[in-house]
Amino acid sequence: MAKGLMLLSVVVATLYVSQGSTSENQRLFNNAVIRVQHLHQLAAKMITEFEERLLPDERRQLSKIFPLSFCNSDSIEAPTGKDETQKSSVLQLLYISYRLIESWEHPSRNLGNLNQITEKLADLKLGISVLIDGCQDGQLTVNDVNDSLPLPFEDFYQTLGGKHLRKSNKVETYLRVANCRRSLDSNCTL
Amino acid sequence: MGISSGPKPFLTVGVLFILLSPATGFSAPGRPRVINCRSPEKETFTCWWEPGDDGGLPTTYALYYRLEGSETIYECPDYKTAGENSCFFSKNDTSLWVDYNISVVASNDMGKSVSEPVEVDVVYIVQPNTPESVMVSVLEDNHGPYLRVDWEKPQSADTRSGWITLVYQLRVKQAKDETWEEYDAGMQKYYNVFSPHSGKEYMVQVRCKPDHGFWSEWTTPVYIQMPDYMPKVRSMWIMVAVISAFLILLFAWTMNVKQNSVKHCLLPPVPGPKIQGFDQQLLKNGKSEEMFNALVIPGFPPTSTYEDLLVEYLEVYDDEKRELVLNEKNLIEGSMKSKSTSSDNDSGRGSCDSRTLLMEKCVDESGTEQELSQYGEASWASSDSEGRDNPASPGLEDGKVQMWPSVFSSPQSHNFQQQHPGGLRASHHSVPEISCVSPQVQTCCGQQDQLEGFQFSKPGLYRYAQMYSMDTIECKHVAQEPQSQSQSQSQSAEYVEVQTVNQENVLLVTPLSNPEGPNPELSDFSGEDYSKVRDVTSDNVLLLQRDLSVSQFVGDYCQDQIGQVDPCFLQQQQQEQTCKLNAHLHHPASALQEDMRLAGNGYVDTTMMMS
């Protein structure tokens, strides 16, 4: 009898704790989504300013001068559609997001700290890592994601270009999906 | 599929067409243009193009695309779903975060042309469908009615899984207005529009946008009719306005009714001058004479009793060393002096109010009543003559009685009368003459012809004539008593009291020493009489002397000029004693000094000082 009661109390406590952690996770998730959204807007602004300075001829040549094939983010396998994204787990999504942010953070550090992007990327990376740690409690680690080391050097213009913008968009999408899947957030309801 | 192979037949045909086209008017198609590519839900997308000139020949169009990082060219999988000149990319054909390189080729028998390539990333061309199920209703709360707008998300957008995030916007306007009011609703699917105008028709529209994308189209407008209503606040104000209007009307009517009393209250009538007998009508009529005659009041100025006499003092004293002093005090001076010595009833004006006449006792002369009757005139005349010598008597005019009215005209008589109730009542009175009736005076009065005789050469005979051009003018003469040998060196005087003026205009006087004195006016002077000014010392001290003739007076009193009563009782009435009184003209005094003389009824005669 006493043991039963003790077990019940432990379970209830665990539930509370988990709910507490869940709420904390929820808060972190929301925070991460907001941060990514901000980063995305920042990148869009940077691109716009950069392109405005280019001559019209150069704009047309931009994609040719800086081929997108050099974008190393292609090595990171990421879902490119909704279905793929839905099939990925939260942890996978978090991990991918983490990688994407990391691949953005390194070049931005080399280029100087435009609009304090480096710090923001670092903060976001930290938050995602925390989320990953939270998700990894009692869960399997991500195995099917190919870890590829980011190249130490990335093209300057691609850093400023659409790639990072795209990256931020990707991360934003992934985090939102992961967030909605984890919780019954009002943003995700019909 | 890619572009068909085998350029040779094409070239041949093309050349032929080119050679023959001038004749036939056919040409290669113009260059098409990719207008638009849109994705409604971030899962599929559609591209539209605009065809160029077809060259007069049937032209076909084909869309080809290439993904970034790949050289493989693909053709549009679906030309139908999206309509004419469009290409629909299904979910399987759509890759996000990948650039599409899209171009359209137009071809006809004469040739073909390729459009400009377009780079498209599906994520950034998202334009959702319009929101659905827009509903507008009128609700009411404490502040009044308001509009509530509800809608649904577009069905195609998957916001539930978080794949896409939509924000909404609505706009409202009155049906007849031209400008819209836009409101941002965020991610919620309802909105409240407050304070709409009653009785008006409103139009509402909603649209949405993904976080990175384009705004959707506006929904079809929804019309709503506001009902007529009277807000509580407005009704309260209306009631307030009605009540205040009613009150204003009431007030105005009251004012109108009570016009006169209000006028009297606000603008009190200025009192006009009230002159008894003054008739404005007469003045207006222009008959000034009648008006002025009306002013004359019978019985004015009063002439009835002897108490209204204005008596002038004539002070004449005969001294070889001294000149005739005639001191006339005009009305103002006298009254001022009387006021300065206010506590003394007799101050300043001396015996004027006490109805005493200081009469000269003429020893060696005898006079008749007629002479006495003329004495007054003579006295006046003498005073007049003395007045000429003395510039201090401006009021005299030939000693005639006619001056009296001018003297009487002063209003101070009334004041004088009030201040000395016990004394001689002053009033405006025209006394034609004063007759000296006293036997003692007779002798003096008979000296009419000897005006200059007023300057008695006889020692010891002093005649003080003091002119008081005040309301009460008394004929005062200081006469030396023959009995007072001890006073030979001194000047003695006796005061007489004016009793009445008989019908023959004779002034009846009685000596003050008469125990049957008519009036107890001097009852307060029931002591010894220090009414004789004996001397004036060098340092402006008046020496008063007790009058032996008034031995019946028990007490004595001394008065200084400023009215301080210093009773000084003598033990022996029969004896001559001197009450010394220090009477300074300009300093308050309390000590007694010898040889002070009080004039008449206690007044200190300051004329001695002047001499």
C-alpha cells in the first residue's frame, strides 16, 4: 500500500516535472522560432542592400559568377518538401536546423559582424542545442543525418547572397513544424 | 522532353518561310514572356506566360525549366490545370528552397522564340488564396453596438502543422464612402470594429499573407446594415439640454415679470439732491425766481429766542501799555478751537455758550437803555473800529448788524449747538442788535459816542471785548469791579449772562455772580470761579485768578486751555485766593500758577497772550 502510494506520487511528480520541462521547452521553441524569423528578415535586408549597389549587368551575372553549386549546404540533407518534412522527426529537424545555423555562423564571423548576425546566430545555435538536449532525453540520437563538416571557407558573396536567406527560411520552417508537432500551440491550429 | 532534334528540315522550312513570308505575311512568333509564378500553399506552384506575336501562324508554347545545381531540363508537366498559357507544378514536381530556371518557347511554322529565363524559388512566391467564410455581425456592449467580423483561413493553406503561417488584414468602409479603413488582425481569425455609425451600411473585406510572401486577394465584400439606435449617453445629453433650455426660459420669464425689481436691485437709483422746497418742475419750467422763492422756508432762519443769538465778543481793554485788542475769531477758528479743547464746554468760545456776557462795569458813566440799546451797535461799531486796527477781525463790516446773516450762514452753528447743549444755543439768527441791559453795562453802553472811549484811560477799567464770529456771539466785556482793591493791580472782570432779548430788542443780561442766575449752566462750575485771567507769564503761562465776587460758588475750578479740569477747591470763599493754573497755549499743563485768570465761565482767555 505504501509502496503503491509512493509510486503514484513519483509518477505524478514526474508528470509535473515533464510538464514543467515541456512548458520550458515550449518557451524555448517559441523563442527559437522568433529568433530565426528575425534572422531571416535581417538576411533579406542585407541582400537587398547588396543587390542595390550592383550594376544591372552584374546582377544578371551574379548567379553565374557565384554558382550555387558551391553552396555547401547542399551536403546537408534536408527535407525539401512538406511531406519530407512531416516525415522527419522533431529531433531530426532540430539537428538539421542546428547544422544550418552553424554553416551560416562561420562565414559570417569571417566577414565581420554585420548587424550582429554572428551573435544572433550563436544564440540561436545555443537554443537549438538546448532543445536538442531536451529532445534527446530518452530518445534515439539522430543517425540518418549525414554529418558533414562545414567548409572553413565560404564564398563571401554567397554569404551575403540568397543562400543564407534560404537557410534562415529553412530553419524557420523546420522549427515551426517541430514546435507545432510538439505542442498544441495556438499558432498551429486551424 | 527537350527541343526536337533535326535542325535541317527546320532550317529548310524556315528559310522557305522567310523567303515566302513577305508574300504571305507570316513570321516567327514573337518572344513570349513569363508573367508570374505563384504558389498558394508552399507546396505547389503555377507559372503563367504571355504569348508574343504569333506571326500569323498557329503557335505553340512550351515551358522548360531547370533546377539549380543540375543541367537537366524538364518540360512543364501540366499545361491544363491552371488554364491557358500556364504551367502547373504539382507537389511532386515542387522542391522548396531550390531555384527554378524557367523559360517559355513559342514556336510556329516560321520559327520559334524563347522567353527570358526566370529564376524562381517557390518559398518566396507564396500567395495564399483569399480567406473564406467572412461573416459580419452587429453585437452590443456597454458602450454601444459594434461590428464583429469572422473568417476562415483559405482551405489550401496548412497552418495547422505550422507549415505555413498566415497573417490577416481586413478593411471596412461605409457603402457610400470612398476610403477604406484597414485593420491588422495578426494571426487571429476575427476582429471587432467599434463605434460604427448608426443607420449606415458597411462593407467588409479580408485578406491574408504568409510570413514571407505576397498578400492574397481581397474577399468579396460583405455588406452589413447598422440599425438605428439612440445611445444612452446621447439620450442623457438630450435630456440635459432640454432641462437647461426649460430653466433658461423660466429664468427669462421671471426676469421679464420682475423687471422693475430686478432693475432696482441691479441698478439702484441714484438719490437725487433733496433740498427742501426744491421743486424740479419749477426749474424745468424755467421760472427760477419762483423756484428760489419756494426754497425760502418760513421760519428760516429761526429768529425766535434769545438762545439763538449770535453774540460777538468785543474785547476791549483800556491800558496805556496795551493797545486795544480786538480779537475776532471767525467761525472756523472758533469752532476749531472749541473742538481742540473739546472737553471744555466753554473753551475757545469763552462765554459764548454759557450765555455770559462779560460786561464792562463802567463806574463813571451812566447810560440809558437807549444808550444801551445802542451799545450793541456801538460795541459793534467799536469792534469794527478796532477791527480795522486789528486785522484779525475780518468779519466785521461797519459794525452793522447786516453782517450777521453772513455770519449766521455758517452751518457750524448746528454743530455748535450740539456740542454745548447747556450753553447758549447757537443758531442762525439775525439779531439786529444787542442791548446791554445790565446796569453795569449801562454805563458802558452809554459811551456810544465815545468809541474811542473804549480805550479807557482810566486804569483799572478794562474792557475786554472779544469778538467771536461764531454762531453765538456775545457781548462780553470785562469790567473791573470797583470793589476789588486788592485787585487793583489785576484786572478784574465780571461775567454777565445773557438772559434774553426782550421785545424791544434789548439784551437782558444778568451778572454771573447773581445767585439767581437764570440757568444752572454753570452748575458744573459750582466751585470757585477762576474765570479771571490775571496774567500771562513769560513762558506762555496763563495765570488765573479766582473771582471774589462769585463767592457763593463753593468750589472752584481751574481749567487750562486744553480743557483739563483741575478742580481746585478753596477753603475760604470770601478770601481771594488765587488758583494757579498753568495754562500753556501749546503745552499740556497741570500745575497751577499764580495770577491766572479765567475768563468768564472758565475759558482761558488767550487774547492776553497775544497782547
